[in-house]
Amino acid sequence: MRVFSLYLLLLFCYLWLSTVSCAAQVFHVEEAPEWTSFFDTTSGWTGADGIFALPLDGIDSPGGVDRTSTVFVFSDTFIGDVNPGGSRVNAQLVNNTLGFLRQGEFAQGARFFWDQSGSSPGAMVVPDTPLSEAGDWYWFADGVVLGDQIHVLAMRMHSLPGGGAFGFERGGIALISMPKAGPYVPSSIRQIDAPVGLPPVVGGRGGIFFGAGIFSNTAAAGAPNPDGFIYIYGSQEDPLVKKLVVARVQPQSFTDFDAWRYWNGNSWVRDIRQVAAVTGRISNELSVSPAPNGQFALIFSLDTLSGKVAMKLADNPWGPFGPAEVLWEIETPPSIDDLFTYNAKAHPHLSEPGELLISWNVNTFNFWDHFTYADIYRPRFIKLVWH
């Protein structure tokens, strides 16, 4: 009897694992060249990282590029020209820009926005809050469109006196808000300090920031099984590994940070210091989107800079998330040294029904190669096609 019971247990485990595996593998992945070429521009905006795509009607479910107008938010951006040989001329780097794609005008391309009020190009938003310091700059994180406003979380960065690994560190988080109808100019933008981050603990966990990704699990956003909350994902930057943390809030209270609640592993709590990591090996930017089987798909760059686009599935927006499945191994040109890829994420509303459009960023540790090879610094795209 004990042998028979053990056999039944093993059979059950095998069938359960087979079901999980099938649920995670009913798709294929292919390139999306129409999107990769969309950002191949030669004048004005000529490349950036940090791409997030926000549907202006607030509906962030698959429907295709022509269903609504889109605002893109970018971080470091090159402004200038690209000559026929593929190198940059008259190029300047600004810390953040916006893009606008009007509904039904994919073939015409996007319009891009930066500060053009001075004698040279400038960032769309420069830190100007009580906690800002001279020389700080913003890198945009994810955002959401609510009512007539676009809200974007942003990392306030500053240089490190000693240089550090990359020469900069995060000084805080801000909330950037602007009218979705425009005009997309610095004077129309509001910014406030946002208490949705934590500094590292000496000898303990790494620093935390929220805004790595946002998922609106609401009926207004087109979520298939809405619970009425906006989920905001963060990165806990422990040594050698980044871990996922989760907050949530109802849409009407998104800008009221006292209303945010943080997942501590068992329940939603008010104190951000009690937030618990729910999975690891993530990237600084990522996405969570509904999957056709009722689960939620976390899309990210495995181990931050591995060159692997990965997915983890969960039954709830806050996890627990299953094992990482590599969707795509990124190939970079062998003729250019020091390239790295990062911050893979999905863009649901730009995806056709039954698909999930995914981007990642390309960069180089040799800064001057950006001027020789203008093609490096712009997003690339693939699409996950569900079966």
C-alpha cells in the first residue's frame, strides 16, 4: 500500500509539473523589426534608453499600435544628427525626453520633445524640489495615465565624488506630472519629492526604489480580472542581485503616498520599511502583464546585464513568482566591444491581441563608441506570441 501511495504521489507531481511547464511554454518568440526600425532616426532625437510606453486613454491591454495615442518616456538621450556613415555629429546628451505617437500615425513616426528654450538642447525635466541638490538629474521610471494627467515616477540621480562603479547614485524619487493633452514643454510639468524609496542598510539589504514597473489591474485599464488596484514594482538592489518588491494603491489615491501599501510577504502594510522581496535576479526596469492563462507575466533582463530576456509567472500580481524562463538570448555585433543590454520589459497596449511586445536597451562601456556607432543606443524589440 505504501508503495502504491508513493506511486500515486509521484504521478501527481509529474502531472502537476507537466501542467505548469505547458502553461509556461505555450508561446513562441520572434523579432519585431518594424518596431526596432521605428526608433532608427537620423535627426533630432537619435537614441535613448529607459523606454516606457503609456497609453493616453489609460487602457493598457493588447489592442495594437493604432488603438490609442502613446507617450514614450526616455532617460539619457542623444540629440543631434547621424551622418550617412552611421556616426553622430553635433550630438549632445540630455538626461530625459518624451516621445508622442499619434493614434493611426505609426508610418509617420513619433514626435520627440526636450527642452528647446535655451541655446542648446536640455532635459525635459530638471530636479527642482526641496530635496534636490545642484547638479542632480532625473532618469524616468514607469508611469500611468489617470484622468487628464500623466504621472511618471523618476529617479533623482547625482554624481559620486569618488566615481563608484558607474560614477553616480540615486539620491531620491520624484513624481512627475503633466497634462496628457500637452503641451509637452517643461513649463507644463509639475514635480514633487516622493517617499517611495529606501537607502541601503549598512551590512544589510540594498537600496530600494519604486517605479521599475507599473501594472494597472483595473477595469478602466482593461485588465481581464481587475481587483481595482495599481501595482507599483520596485527594485531592491542587494549586492550582486536585484530583487523585486511590490506596492499597491487605488487609482484615485495614486498621488497620495500615505495611501500606498507594501507587500511584506503576508499582507499589505503601511510601513515601506517592512516591504519584502518576492523574487530575485531581476533588472532595474521591468513589466508585469496579464497572461492568457490567467497568470501574470513578469518580463525582465535576467541578472540585469546577462543578455537574456526572461519571464517568470505568478498567480497574483505580487507573486509568488515561478522560475525564470529565458525567452530570448540577445546577440550583439562581435565587431563592437564592450556592449551590454538591459531593462527588458513588455508594452501591452502596443501589442497585437495574443501577443506581447517586448523591448530592451543597448549600451556600451566605451562612451565614445556612441559617436562612432549611432546604431548602438536605441531600443530593440521582439514579440512573444501566445498559442
